[in-house]
Amino acid sequence: MNYDLIDICEKLEKDGYCLIDKFWDKNLDLEIENFFNNNIQPLEKKTKIDEYGNRCFSIADNEIQNNPFDKIKKSTEFIDLYKKILAHNNIETNNDLDIHNVISYQKNEKNLNKTISSKLHFDAFYLTIIITIKKSNNDLSGSTGSLILYPNLRKKSKSSINNYLYKFLFQNLIARWILNFSFFKQKLRATTISVDNNKVILFYGYRSLHGNEALKNSNLKVNAIFHVFNPHKHSKLDNFIFNRNKKIRNNKLNN
């Protein structure tokens, strides 16, 4: 994979995100296709329709076997990419570095009067890398679950407590309502990004408030999401929330 690290980091700071070409071969593409058809799509029938009119679930890390994205996670290209981006941010990488891989599935079942399919939030992990697995070819604006991004609103918090105080200020009903006004969208450089199947998007999920537009018209969106480097990995509060999210994922498939 040939890429300009300086250009990527400049785009991450200036635009809040960067799109790069995928860096694996057609054989792995075929594995991913088979994995989706045989392991992921059949799980849809276990789910219920959520508040946005979608059937949705997610599976993370070792919660599913024969995950082809493990090969991407362990590839030289992927490791080189995240190590250099983190180094550019003065973040040291070592054997304790954590990478959390989530496969997210959303399929619209009912068109509801909704403008989003996931709420604005900050990630626990510093760098977010998203690979599109499946996406409907419906370009109607506001119906395909495109990424909504308020880029780089904060720096890395010095403590887990400060991190969650910052989250509390932004991740609530009133703040989300205010941020939806055009004035604040313009002031905070909010943007909506639709990612092609052959592209990979990178952004600082920890620093950037983000969510997704509505998914409508029976559209499908399936992503492999890599979360890289949790600054508060050893925080008891972070571990509690991490385990809680795991239970939520399991309950969506087992209830």
C-alpha cells in the first residue's frame, strides 16, 4: 500500500477524516463476501426492529469465529498505518496497545420519521478505521446511514473522569438538539460523509463527535470498524462500560 503519511495526518487534522484505498487483495475480498453470507447475514433473523425502524446488531473481536478481518488487523499495512498515525500524535505503541474490532449490521425494515440511525457520541478509542462490507446502492440523501462528523472537538483527556465529564456535556438530549442547528453545524465544521465500497475512512473517533444519518427504504449498511488505542484502558469505569456494551451486543442476538 502506497500512501503519504503526512498527507493523511494533515487531512485528519484539517478535514477531520481521510479516505484511503483498501489495501488487501481480491482473495480476502472473497473471504469477506463468504463470511458475510454465511456468518453475518443469517444473524439478522434473531434481531428485533429498533427505535429507528432497523434490524441491527454488532459482533466484536472473538465473539465470532473465522473472522477475515483478523487478517487485516494483523497485516503489515494496517499495523504500519496506525502506528505512524499514533506516532504523529505523540502516542507510543507497545504490546499493550488494544485494537477493538466490531462488525456492525443495520438493515432498514420500517420507514420512520427519523433523521438519524445512531446518536452523536465520542468513541473510547483514539483512532477509528471503518471498512464497508455491504452498502445499498441508493444515493438518496439521508437514507443510507452516512457518517455525521463534528471533527476534532477535543484533545486527549488527562484522566478517565475528565473524559466522561466531557462526554456527559455533549452526549445528552439537550446538547444533541442544540448541535443540530445550522449555526452550530457550520461553526463546528460538521460534515456528512458517504464512503464508497472500495475506500477506507479514518478519523479520530475519540476526539470527534459522530453518529449516522437515518437508514431508510430497506437500505442495508454493514461495516467492519477498528477502534485503535484506548487512552483510559486501565480505568475501572472504562472496563465497566466495555463489559456492559458486550452484554448489550449479546442480548440483541439472544433475546
